[in-house]
Amino acid sequence: MLNSIGNLKAIIKYYFVPDFEYMPSRRFDLDWLRVGAFGLLIFFHIGMLYVENWGFHFKSQYQWQGLEMVMLFVSPWRMAILWLVSGIAIKFLLVKVSVERFVFLRSVRILLPLLFGILVVVPPQLYIEMTQKSALDMSYWQFMIEFFAEDSVIFKEYQAGIWPHIDVNHLWYLRSLWQFSLLLVCLLPLLNANKTVQVLNWIFRLPGALAIGMATLPIFLLQLFWEPDTVRYPLGFAFMLYGYLIGWSPLFWSRVKEALPFLAKLTPLVLVSFVCFYQFMWLPQGDNAHYTWQLLGLLSYSLSRVMGALLLLSLAYHYLNVASSKLSYWSEGVYAFYILHQSIIIIAAYQLSQFDLGPAGPIIEPLAVIVITIVGCLLCYELIRRSTLLRPLFGMKQAKAYSKSVNKLGYVSAGILIFPLALSLLL
């Protein structure tokens, strides 16, 4: 019996644990990229208040179409880089802990903040959205009573992301991160196989343009054949797989470092071509544009995703692989900022919309929203990081050590709390 258990553990380790021969001790550049990606997300969502043609949970009266052109330079790669870093991080984690422990810890760290987020942080966004769109005539507390009532009818026109009328909203990344992590674990024997590593090394040795084309092809096909409203999910998983596969491959990182001049010159041109397609073809014609132009537009969009992410990886690898006390501070707080920021943005914009800001409104309101969001997130983060109770609700490890019995009680309690949510997401 003991031999069988030992053999099983050996098999799991062989197939599910990545080769760590070339694993670096720490990659600070990836931590900086993760912090930067979440920081960019905050400003992107502030921008969503003011763009004319993109839907959002709340829209300001001060809208500017030109802002879309700026945001389009960021839109293709902003989530791609986040999913890439997530995939690389999983590879690092699987070397440190067993697969079963990885799944459990991953579930607690992601689903507990997600549960808290959808029940406490997200509802104000829905309340404001419904107030703006349907003139909801009730107080927030009356709204929350309806929110937790199973037989409420006021949400019938609003989507259910997890449970009836309870949506993940901007926290869809956490939901997908957990689901994709489980799916990636199932694929580990294939991803870690020697044949896979050999194929990857062959791709990494190809001329740069050809290698980029091979990486872009699956992204292009997904955008071509998948439903546009949900394509972000398979795209996210694809980039997470890319992240896991490039991991700490010395060949990949040496190539991407050498390619910085090439990427710095060509990526802006690709982004400009995509923005031009959107401005001159998609906005005026939409689905009526000639099919050839639609294909070229999707191709430029796909290339923008891949090349934008590669450029950031190369820049960070060149210049950001350095330790910093500031990095530790910001890296610990990314989940707190991510979970809180959009509710603060929408609440601030909604409250400011009640005032007559006069001719300077288009300047005062966005600046006020930016300041309120940053200060609000910082104040909340300072409170959260000092609270033993709040830290796990925002994906943060405890700041001080506890006894084994206390840790066990905490993990068991968290497991009980997240079990219904995990079951709902799986089924």
C-alpha cells in the first residue's frame, strides 16, 4: 500500500511538476508588470466613463470620442499581459507546492475575495447602473434587501453571472483565473512533456517574424470564429497557456530581450493600423464592411495583442528586474486595488453628476474621479493591510504567523465559505 502511494506521488511529480532546471530565484520584472497592468486597469476603467461608443455600468454626461483613440492603443494588450504573467506565476507556484495544495490554496486566495466582492463590493455598481438606466426609485438599503431576496423581480433584465441577478461584474478576471487554473492543472502532463518543450524550443529558434506569426494565429482564429461577446475568455486562457509555456525558458527570454529594437519599431505601427481600421472602417460601417477588411482588421487586432505583450515583456526584462521595497508594497495590494477600484470610480462619478460643475465640468469631473479613486483605494488598502480579518478577503496572506491549529481553522472556515461558489462556477 505504501509503495503504491509512493509510486502515485512519484508519477504526479513527474507529470505535474514543471522542470525547474533553469528557474530563476525571483523575477522582479514580472511583479512590476503585474502591478503596472492592474494600475493601468484602473485608469482604463475611469476612461470608460467618458468614451462615447463603449458601454459601461455608468456613463458621464461629459463624453469624448477622441478618448477612444487613446484607449485603443492600450486595449489590445492590457489583459494579454496580465494573463501572460498569471501563467508564468502558476509555473513558479507549482514548483513550490504540490498540485493538490496548489488547487486548494488557489481556491481560497481567489474565491474568498471573489465571494466578498460580489456580495459587498459590486452591488453599489448595479444600484447606480439601474438608477441611471431605469430610474430606480429606492434607497440603497432597500435595494440590498431586494438584492438578497430570491423572489425579487426588479433584476429580471440584468444578467446573472453566478447566482440569480448576482454578477461578477469587473471581477470576471478572478472567476476566470480560478477556472483557468483548474483547467491548466488538467493539462500539465501535456504542457510539461519533453515533446512539448522540444517543439517550443524549435519555435523559439525561428526567425522573429515567423515565431510571432505562429503565436498570433490561434489568437486570430479565436477572434474570427468565437462569439465576440465572450471571446475574452478563450483569449485569456490562451495567453495564460502562453505564459506557462514560456515560463523561465532561457531561449525565449534571450530572444525576447534581443528583439527589443524590432518590437519597439514595429509594435507601434501595428497598433496604429488597428486604430485606423477601427476609426475609418469599423465605426462607420461595422459588420457591413467588406469581409477582406474585416479580416485585416482582426489580424491587426490579434497582432496588436501579441506584439504589445511581447514589447512589454522585453522592456520589463531589460529595465525592471530589480528589487524594491515599493514593489513589495504595491504587489501585495494589487487584489485590493483591483477589487475596490471600479466601485469607487462609479460611486464618485455618480455623486459628482449630481452637481452643476459648469463649463469646467469636462475637466473638473475626470480629475476629481481620478483623485478620489486613487485616494480611496490607498486609504482602503492601508486599512485592509492592517486587519487580520480583512486581509484574506482581499487575497492577502496574514502579516503575522499563527499556530497550526489557528491556520487550520482558518483554512477550514474559508473552504466552507467558498464551497457553494466553487460548485456554482464548476457546474
